[in-house]
Amino acid sequence: MSSHAITAALTQGYIDGAFGLQTGWPNKPFTPPEGQPFAKLNIDLGETEQATMGTSGRDRNVGFMQVSLFYQQDIGTKAILEMSDLILAQFQAGKALTHSTQVVHIKRKPAVRGPLPFENLIRIDITIPFWADTLRNT
């Protein structure tokens, strides 16, 4: 499994969306900006399943990327919902993202949870399911 290439394809897909939000990346220091909306991104590489038979076949990695949006409370939900819609449009079901030779497919329409209160903010979690085939024993 090419964990790095899968992560790179998903991350580049987010960057290509040009959402204009300061973003906290996995395992990187991040201080949320005061009084400004921001996002946090996490990738769960999930399970590896056998996609084809044989020792030189393909494995299928099935996981999800989560984008969490954080906006100020008491300003309504229009801005956070509009940003959620932009992210949903970037990661439509069936879209293919590529890094080098690795292709990552968006499995289905992302799930949206929220907006919900979170500390002194409101939060929306967008869960983007994906799958990616990798060559076995390479």
C-alpha cells in the first residue's frame, strides 16, 4: 500500500479547492487564528481489502478524509454552510485524485454532520469516503 501517495493525492485535492481557510494538517503544529474561520484535516487510511487474486494482484485501501470547519458562533450558519457546499463540490462522488501513479477515488457523496456547537465555535464535519487500489508486492 502506498500510504504516502494516497495521502498526497487527497491533500492535493483539498489544496486545489483553494478554500482560503487556514488549515490544520495531520501531525503538524497549528494555532487556530483568533476570530477567523479555519479547518482541520485528518485522513484515516482505513482497511486494506484484497481487490484481485494472486501474489502480484491489487489491494484496495478503503478509508476516509475528514474536513472539520470551525466558524465563530452568533454570526448565523450561512458562511459555514456555503463553505461546506464548496468542499462537497470539490469531492464529488466518482472524482479521481492522482499523485504520481496513485489514483484515489471518491467513493460516494461525502457525509456532513452539523453545524454543531463546539466550545465557543460552531463546527461542521465533512467525511469524504475514498478507495484506492495499489499493486501488491511492488
